Amino acid sequence: MDFTLSDEHRMMKQVFREFADNEIAPRADELDKSGEFPRENLQKLGREGHMGIPIPEEWGGAGADFMSYIFCLEEVSRACASTGVILAVHTSLGIYSILYHGSQEQKERYVTRLAAGEMLGAFALSEPEAGSDAGALRTRARRDGDHYVLDGNKVWITSAGEADVYVVFATMDPEKKTRGITAFLVDKDTPGLTIGPKEKKMGLIASSTCELIFDECRVPAENLLGEEGGGFKIAMSLLDGGRIGIAAQGLGIAQAAVDASLEYAKTRQQFNQPIANFQAIQFKLADLATELEAARLLVYRAAFHKDRDLPCTREASMAKYFATDLAMKAGIEAVQIYGGYGYSREYPVERFMRDAKVTQIYEGTNQIQRIVVAREILK
Ligand SMILES: Cc1cc2nc3c(=O)[nH]c(=O)nc-3n(C[C@H](O)[C@H](O)[C@H](O)COP(=O)(O)OP(=O)(O)OC[C@H]3O[C@@H](n4cnc5c(N)ncnc54)[C@H](O)[C@@H]3O)c2cc1C
């Protein structure tokens, strides 16, 4: 067993770390306050080839492994979790849907441009009445000549209004339950698609999250992804990779909170000494540092499995809930260690706390992850 990174991985991680520190971190606070979509960050990521890290070079990607992509998500999220989620949805859900399930023509039309950062991808599964129970979705699709016609609503869609293409799931026959669900590639300017107002969120303020409204939305038949009735399988095939991605986002946020806490504890003086001298603070820092190491091992192990096509459902869910629960804990503890200053928007730790919360909710809530783990270990 070897717990060290290979030279190549260590170099990759360093590249992503410097990129995140120099190019992403400086504007993170400003973007969180203004809510401006981080288009500039995405352009920088695209220029460096980071919008398609694990995508084969023949499809316009960097041709690196999944682990390298996880390092990038971790480092980018450490600097700006809003940019992190956009990158995660674009790659793990948007590009992978088409790479794994698209036709040759769809891959040529979309994957090459998505992986190069020339297009932004989004993924629309959730609905007002179908969140954890995604199979209960109600958006309808029917065939009409050489088009499919979509009617219904999607909610909470990351990058809505900013993305160029949406992977959309709709049912062609509710009686068939999940076997009626079908996936479509819907271009942003498709007639009948409108974007709702931006959600006013607690965190990830710079990421755009909106409703998609489909009203007699006419999608060309060639934009069917996979086959009719095969949509739910497509969505399920992306879960493990998507969850490892959000686990990496949690890891990045947790690291940011721990780094800030360590720095502050060493400099803040009370009772004529740094607060790091107090055991109450030391124990918080020790617990966080230990759990951070454990989370990192879980996340990297899950990515290791994915890179080798080993089963990773259990590993992905364990990593997702452990790392994102830790992100939340680290955010709360960082605010506590900063005391009153932690409660102020002048300091970054309250952003880490707000950003962390949603990582426990999306890509399958952490209750759903525990259900998956329990099912796997009770098999
Ligand atoms: C900022 C943000 C971005 C998002 N981006 C996207 C996106 O890009 N695309 C997309 O499709 N969706 C997206 N989502 C939606 C997200 O995936 C859902 O919010 C999530 O799956 C939970 O669904 P829900 O909100 O309907 O909660 P519900 O499913 O209603 O859950 C409510 C509560 O009940 C619990 N619960 C539900 N079922 C069970 C059960 N069987 N056992 C135990 N507890 C249970 C949940 O854990 C939760 O605590 C996003 C959400 C947010 C907030």
C-alpha cells in the first residue's frame, strides 16, 4: 500500500493549487457579495484546459484521469465553491452524459466544445415534486414528427440561464415509471424553453440556480440522448462520479475553513496570548485536521476506484457524506474560532459555512447517501 501521490499527481495538484490561489481566490469574496456569475473564472479554466480534464483528447479534453479532475475540483472549491459547483456539474453530469451515452454526431457537436470550455453544460433532473425521488418526475415528452415536445418544470438547475446546453429528463409514459424517462439535449435558445428568476440562495451566491420552464418546447429528434425510456439509466450511471465530485468540493471547502482557522488561532491574542494556546481551540483544530485527512483518503480512494472501473457506489457515497458533513462542521467551527469576527461578512469563514451547507443537500442528500451505504453493506 502506498499513501503518497505519484510525481505526476503531485505536480497536477500543485498546478491546480497555484491556479486556484492566483486566478480564482482573489475575486471569490467579491463574487459572493455581488452574485456576479464567474464567467471570467470559467474562461480561465477553459484556457488552461481545465473544463474537460478527464475527457479524452480525441474529444477535446485534457485526457487526464478522474483523480486529476478531483484535485482540480478540490482546489477550485477551496478558493471559490461557486466556481467549483459549476465545474462539477459541467463535467461530471453535463459532459459525461454525452460522452457515455451520446451518438458520434452528438459527441462531435457538443463534447468537443464543452471539454474545450467553448460551451457550458448543465443538468436538469430535479422538479418541484421530484427531488430525492427523481424517478417521480412529471415533465412530459411526446414525439411530434421530427421533434420531441417537452412540457413541465425543472427546479434548482445549476448554471441555468448561463449554460449553452441542458441535459433534460422527461417522461414519455408515466405508467412505465422510471422506464418511461427519456433524456434530451436541449440547446439554450430552443423555442419553448424559458428560464425563471435566479434563486436567492444562502450560499454559492455566484453560481446561477434557476427554474427551467418547458412550454411546448420543440427539441429536434436528433437531440434524443440514448434511447427512448433509457433516461433514468443515464441519470443513474452518472451518480457515482457526480458524488465523488461533490465530495471533492466539500473537501476543498473544509480545507479552506481549516486553513483560515489555523491562521487566525495563531494570530488572535486574548488573555495576552494567541488563542491557539487554549486547549479548547487546540482540540477543535486537532479534530478538524484528523477528519480532513480521513475525508481526503475516502475521496481519493473513491476516485482511485473510478479510474480503474472498480465498483465505487459505496465508496462514492461514503466519501460524499463524510467530506460534505465535514465541510459543514469545519465551516461552523471556523466561525466559532473567529468569534464575533467570524459572524461578520468582512471575513471569509461565514462564506465557507454558507457554501458548505448545500453540499450536504445536492447530488443526493446525505440521508440518501447513508441509505446507499446501508444498502451496500447489508447486501
Ligand atoms: C444550489 C442547488 C443546486 C442544485 N443543482 C441542481 C442541478 O444542477 N440539477 C438538478 O437536477 N438538481 C439540482 N439541485 C437539486 C438537488 O439535487 C435536490 O435539492 C436534492 O436532490 C434534494 O431534493 P429536494 O430538495 O426535493 O428535497 P427532498 O427530496 O424533498 O428531501 C427533503 C428532506 O427529506 C429527506 N429525505 C427524502 N427522502 C428520504 C428518504 N427516503 N429517507 C430519508 N430521508 C429522506 C432528505 O434527505 C431531505 O432532508 C440543486 C439544489 C440546490 C439547492
